[in-house]
Amino acid sequence: MSRLIVISNRVQPPGAASSGAQGGLSVALAAALREYTGFWFGWSGESTEQFTGHINFERDDGVTTATIDLEDQDIEEYYNGYANRTLWPLFHDRVDLAEYERGFAGGYQRVNERFAETLRPLVEPDDAIWVQDYHLFPLGSELRKLGCENRIGLFLHIPWPARRVLSSLPMAEELVSTLFAYDVIGFHTDEWRDSFTEYVTQQLGAVLNDEGDISLGGRTIRAITCPIGIDTKEFVAMSQSETAKLSYRQMRESANNREMIVGVDRLDYSKGLEERFLGYERFLVEHPEERKEVFLLQIAPPSRETVETYQNIRTALEGLSGRINGAYADIDWVPIRYVNQGYRRDVLAGIYRAAKIGLVTPLRDGMNLVAKEYVAAQDPEDPGVLILSRFAGAAIQLKDAVLINPYSAEEMADAIASALRMDKPERIRRWRLLMDSVEKEDVVWWRQTFVDALMTDDRSDDSVDIAVVE
């Protein structure tokens, strides 16, 4: 391999780490590109009056980025439309929220074609191409049409839906068939991988061989389970930085000897935020003696603000937090601190460390790196307790968290009470087992596992025909 080319919908601008804008995936991909030569290609996040294919190259902190601007119509149909109003809800089991518009699907296909046409001249024969996520399902197929014979892999960062759910998507079979242009497809869990395998074998007639490879229409792909991790060493060091220590002290002082429960989530209906607030309220009702002894800090920066369902979730949470605070607050205590803004990762590290409980309650989540960051930020001699939804991909690895059904307010309330009462030896025992997983299967392990699979081609010559199923 001469280079690794990473492709994602959005490319994090150089220097974004200092602004606190980087999420877990952005950090992981930047780390991969520091290890390998190559570049990171994708949408800049900016609009242009007319798409020209102009590429803006920048290099910062060892990472080269190559970005393009999209037209307003592209952004509305491809990103706000098909990606966020069709695929995202569907893949998170919210068929009731999925919107099906031909214009959305057309814009999605058009942008993937534009990505391929712009990228193709930059690809050298020995490059490996690593495509990220559901925004770019057809990209491998479009690159093959342009004569690209390179090894191409796709990693899906969200769940793969059950066959009956995916079948509600118009043209689902055609879309999924394009995935056979890839050589390797990665999933966070065996469940997501098996759901994919079931769909392509039962719905498309693909053949699964004894080695686990899947063949259809002259193409053979390998589906692997490869859960993403965090840069554990970096985050541990970050939690001990001066900035983290300052935020820790600020939180402890503002807590005024009360225990803090923390939630940090992008404002999204898949994160179970309404259920979290209701579960916490149930705890307050059932344990009145704990009122004034604890509070919930919920950090929820807005996202996709032009999409109506995201506007609705913000309105609902503002109303719910206001109602709970109005019902239970006193002149010297507010049960919920609800904050609609993001914070730098080093600041968050200090906040995590100050929290007695990390409350992570997604209704469905591909992974959830907040859970792993909370574990990595803890004081080994006096760690907090992670309460984690069974429906987060992270629950497969973090079995020693307090696992809950987020739909049950009663179960969540019991978990909060149990976590607050948990003695130090038990907290240390659980944390050590969680930390072992976070350290072992970190972001380095993730990218090495995937790239090793991508670069291993032990298939027969007749299985590498680049024809794509249409």
C-alpha cells in the first residue's frame, strides 16, 4: 500500500481540535492518516452556487485534507434529505420518521457520482480507499464504473436494520447491491453484520461461503465485525491535563457536595434523551430522600437544525426539562442542568471525571464513544459508574457497565439508585474490567484490524471481477 485515502461525508477542518468541534470519529480518522500517508477527502460543509469539482487541499498536524463544496440543492437532497431524513431514521428503527422522496434519492446518487468523479484522478494504483458510513453507500460502485481497481472498503458507523425494516426503503435491493463493489465492509457488532448477511442472502440471493465471504454477481466481499474505539492513551492523558483539572474543579465546586450524573449526546432522537429525563424523574419520585443530593447535567449540542424532527426533539426536551425542574426544584437546587452547546474534549474529560454516574441511554446506536470516553476519564482509585443502554453497540464490549433497557423508566431509576449506593471496591472492580476493554480495543486496534482486512486479498482471481451489480 502506498497510501490510505479516507473518504467521509464531512471532512473535519484542520485545527478543529482546538475549537472542540472534533467528534470521536474525526479523531480516529485523523489518527489513521498520521500513521499512513494519504489524505482525507469529502465535503467541506460549505455551499457553492455551482459545483465545479474544485478541491481545496490543506495540511495541518500531519493530516492532509481534500475538500469540495456542494450546491444548495445537493445539500438539501443528499445530506438533509436522503441521508438524514431517509436512511438515518430507517437504520435506527424509526420507520415512522423516514421520508421517501425521489428528489432525495436522486440528490444522494448525484453527490456520490460527483465524489467519485472528483476523487478518481487523485487515486494512484496502489492506494487503498476507506469509505466511511451510510452517506456514501454507492461510492464504491461509482469508482468501479470509472475504472478504479483499487482495494476499497466501507465502514458502517450506524446499525444495519433488520431485513423487514430495510425492505420498507424504496429501491433497497438496488442500493444494497452496489455494496458489492467493496472488498471489505466493517460493522461494530456481530448483530449488525449478521443483519446485513441475512438481507443479502435472503433478499438478493447472495452466497455465503464457509470462510464467511459473500458473493453476488461476480463480486466477493468480506463482512467483518470491527468495533471502533477511542484513542485511550490520548484521552487518559487529556483527563489529566490542566484544562481537564480546571473543569473538574469547577464542576465539583458547582456541585456543592452533591453527586453529579452526566449525559453528553448530540441532540438526536436516537440517543434516548426524553427517556433519560423520564427515567431520572422516576428516580426523583421513588427516592425523595435523594433530592438535593444529586443532579443531572445533560450536555446536548444541537445538530441538523434544518431538519424538522431535530427541531421537534429540541422543543420536547426543553419542555420536559422545564417541567421536571418546575416540579422538583428548590431555591438552592435544580435537578436538571440542560445545556445546548458543545465543549472541547479536554473540558469534557474533566466533566466526566467529576461525575459519579455516566448515563448513556441510546434507543439504538452503532457504537457510542461517549461511554468509552467516560470510562477512560475516571480516577482509577475512585471511579464513577457507567449506566449503559443495552441497545448501544458499546454494550457488547462494556458488559460490566450497569446495563439497562432505556425504554423502562423504572429500570433506569433503579440503576441510578444502585450506582449511587455502589461501594468503592465494586466500582473499582467494574471500572477495571471496562477499562481493559477500552484499552485493548482502542482506535489503533480498530484501524489496524480494518486496514489489515482491506489489504488482505486471498480470493481466487475469478472473484475480483470489477463488474458491479446494477
